[in-house]
Amino acid sequence: MRRIWHVFNALTLVNVVLMFTAEDTASRVLHAVAVVSFALAAIATRPARRPGQRP
């Protein structure tokens, strides 16, 4: 479970690329929504910092 956020980060980046290469406005909007969704999921699943861990 600790590494699932890497998957969400990768999906966010893929959707950013697809958003910029989309040909029509509807596709761009759908990819933009997916970018926001995956970014929020990545933030929510990010592992917590351990005490004493350097930033």
C-alpha cells in the first residue's frame, strides 16, 4: 500500500501528456479532470513522514 501513490503519480503524468496532445476540447477537459483526480488520489495515499526523517 505504501507504493500505490507512485501509480497515481504515473497516471497523473500520463494524463498531462495526453491532455496536451488531445485533438479536441472534450478530450482535453476529460484528461484535465483525470489529472486532478489522480493528483488528489496521489496526495491522499502519500506515505506519512516518519519522525526523525530528513525532508
